[in-house]
Amino acid sequence: MRLWVGILFLVPLLVSGQADKASGTTQNCIEDDCRIKQAFLKAEYYLQQDDDLTKSQQWLERVRELHQSKTPDTLSYYIDSLQSELFYYMGLHQFGIHEGQKALIIAKTLNDSILMDDANMFIGINYFELKNYSQSGKYLFDAKKIYPKAKQPPRIRYIIRDEHIFNNIAQLKIVEHEPDSASWYIKKALRIAQANKSPRGIPNTLQTQGLIYLEKKQTDSARMYFDRSTEAALRSNFFDIQVVNLGSLMQCSDNEAQIQRLFDKAQAILKRENVNDTYRQIFYTTALDVFKKQKMDKQIMLVQDVIIGLEAKTRLHGNEQIQTISNQYIRSENRVLLLRIEELNRQRKTALLQLFAALLGVLVLLLAVISIRRTSKHQKMLLRQKNEISKDLHDDIGSGLSSILINADLLGKLSEKSERQQVLSAKIAATGKEVSQRLHTFIWSLNNENNSLRNFCEYVRHYAHTYFDGTSVTFHYAQDIGSAHTDFLNGQVRKQLFFCIKEILNNALKHSGATNVSIDIRADKKQLTVIVSDNGIGLKDENAFGNGLINIRKRMELLEGTIAMESGDGLETRLTIPF
């Protein structure tokens, strides 16, 4: 597969700074981050601009030495990704797959979809060169599936685009003898490359289109696309694409003289220009097939010698890189050993501190237990006192109020009494009832046995039925509390919320002129809502509530709740508190 990765355009200091390139230093940098970035850009430069794999690998090793991150980061990904690409060009495709898979793990850890695509493509093209087309297709289609739609920000390393993926899938379909499927993918790749004005993408896609027609035995159409590809490549001096196209044009011809002219033209370019060995081998392998087909023995021997030389060079690179990988492993093991020794030293130095911290923790725990026990004992004492107060209030003051109410009732029934006495007895009775009810509510709020939503609902329902009993108002009650019926409501919350409801009911009876009043209590896991509705005159003026509305709002603030009133055909008041 003709690897389709763009040229790094983010290295102006390297492209223009030939003197710096020759020196091979990062002496202008003081910070490690700067040295790492410069070293990485040089590794990219020697691969993309000079096709010098040895120097590119040397600078990548320098990046590894400087970058000692213990956690996966973007630079760790770029290192493994570039290493996978270098192994691809060196012909070490199994190593390229391994580095690509390391990069893919980092990309998934970073949750970066564009890096996942990039890693998937490098794995896929290395599998392609091993002729494992099923695995190649798996990773290439994974890249296609998750490629992000949003525009990607600039990065230190040139990352693949979607036209690269479609072009490589098209090349896979060619070797699988599916030219129609390949045509669909390459047309999509060409449209994207043209939309992006990709200087390398356009000639690459045109070249692949020519290969598809060559697979279909349509040599005239194939020749046209190879010529168009060459024309586009020369606009940006992509001589590697031109050379490969010349080899493909040789396949389109049966004329020995024309084949020889195309071969000689490619030879001249290869002598004059710096073309990557991978593309040289692609050209010579193609030329060898053509010469064998035409039985051009002299040219066959010449090309075989060149291919043998390229393969020897590739093996040399491979041996060097295997040695480099071995050295990396040894350095990694030494680094792990040193880190382990440092860790043991730290553990020894901190052992006493850990022991002291443990003893201190035990002491704090003991103090906490003692404090909790004291607090619990104090709370139990307060609870007992509260229950005693509640009982005393109920037994003593409650019975006293009951006696006052009975006497007031008897006084009101006397036949011989003045009008003033009648008014006073009525006031005594009303005040006694109000105080009795408030006392009952206070006692109810003090009793912890009533700290549940179900008990609160029952109390409100019973009070409202009793309150409207004997009046012209029809009362309706509804509730929807589901599984929240056992939820905890402390006495303070119950008391404040009940008095809010009581104030609203009082307004509905005395001021609204309503004939229907309803209460709807709803609860979920997050909040409790009480809705009181009537069909009265609505809220014409907040002052109609008097101090009642002010009191309601103050009580809701204490409960960190909200009150909402909606006046229309009557008045709807919504009280909401969080659980």
C-alpha cells in the first residue's frame, strides 16, 4: 500500500534552517519542553523532507530520552505513531503494528477520536504490507467509522484526514478484486481531497483511480488518470508519486520502446531526486513484472540487481532497528530497576512517618469515638427531655386549655348574659381553640415518631377536613408520594410547612369567597411539593393576605424552599422544598 501521509507543514525553523539541521543540536532551547518539541520536529523533518530514516530514528530516540512521562499523554502518542510510520518505511511491519497498537491504547485513554483514527490507519497499512487483508480492512474500517466530523485543531504532528482513509480502503478493495467498491471509495476520497485542496491528496487519489481502471483492464482510462496524477504531483514536486505513475504507465503499454522510454525517464528522476526507498521498490517491482511479461531479459537482470540492493539496504535498516529496539528494552529495564530502587528507598525513609501517621490516626479515631458517644448521650438526654416536655404540655397545659374551652362553651350557653359577655365568651373560645391547635401542632412536631412524609400527609389531611367541616367549603385531598412515604421529615420542617398550609387555608376560607378548596401533595426523590387550589376571587392584592404572605415567605426561606402563586379562576399556591 502506498502510505498516504501528508508532509509536515509546521516546521518552518527546520525547512528554512539548513544550518541548524546540519548541526543536529537543540542548543537554542533551555526548557525541556522546547528541546522535546525541536527534537520531534527534526525527526518528522528527516522522515518527510529528507527521507533519511536513520536520522529520523536518531532524533526520535532523543525525544524518548527527554520525555519521561509516567502517564499517557499526546506526545507519547506522537512518539509511538511516528515509530509505527518509520517501521513501515523500514519494512519492519510487525514492529509497525506493535507500535501502532501501543499508540491506539494511548489514543483510547485520551479519548481522542482523531488519534484513534490515525493509529488504526497505521496498523491497517502495516497489515496490508503483510498481505493480511482481513486485519487490514478491520482497522481501516474502524478508522472510517469513528472519524470526527468537526474541524480539527493544529497539532505538532501531521494527522490523517478522512480522504486518506477512503483512499487506503480503495487500494485494499483493488487487491481484493472489488473494483466497483474501490471506485466508490476513491471518488469520495477525491471529492474530499479537492474540497480540502490537498496538494498530495489529489495526485494520490487520481493515481488510485488509475489503478482501479488498470484492474479492470481499461488501459486508456488508466493512462489518463496516471497522467493527471503526475501533472498534479509535479505542481508540488512530489517526485515519488511521479515515479510510481511511470511504473503504472509501463503496465499500460505493450510497446517495448515506449516501456523503455518510461523506465529511462523514471531512472533519471531517481538519480536526480531524493525519493524514499519504499517508493523506489514499488517502482522497480512494477517494472520487473512488466519486463518479465515482455521478456526483456537485459532489463530484468538490471532491475533485479537494483531490487536486491534495496532489499539489502532494508535488511540493514531492519538489523539496525532490531538492535535499537533491543537497546531500548535494556534501557527500559534499567530505568524500571532504578525506579524500583528509588521506590524502596522512599518506602524505607517514610516507614517511620507512616507508623506515626497510623498511631495518630488511631488516636484521632479514639477521640472521635469518645466524642460521638458523648454527643449521642447528650442527644439522647435532649430527646428524653423533649419527650417529657411534650408529655407535660399535652397532659398539663392541654388539659387546662380543654377546661377553658369547656367553661367558655358553658358560658356561651347561659341564657342570662349580656351582649358583651357573649362576645367575650366567643373570643375566649376562639382564642382557646387557636392556642389548643397550635399547642397540638407543637407537640406533634416534637414527637420523633411523626418524622415521616406519610405522617405529615395524614396530619394535613385530618386538619383540613376538620377545619372546613361545618362550612360552605367543599374540601378535596390528593397525594402522590410513591415510595417517598417513609422519607424523613424532621419536626422543624413539618411545623414550618404545616403553618404555611394553614395560613393559605385560612385565607381561602375567610377572604377568597371560595366554595371548593383542594390540597395535592406530591413527592419524588429530590423534592416535596404542596399545591393548594381554590375557586375564589384569586389574589387581587398581596395585601389581602396581610402578614400571612410575609410569614409564609419567611418560613419557606428557612426551609430553603420556594413559593409560587398563580391567580386566575381562583388561586393556586405551590410550595416546594428540597429533600
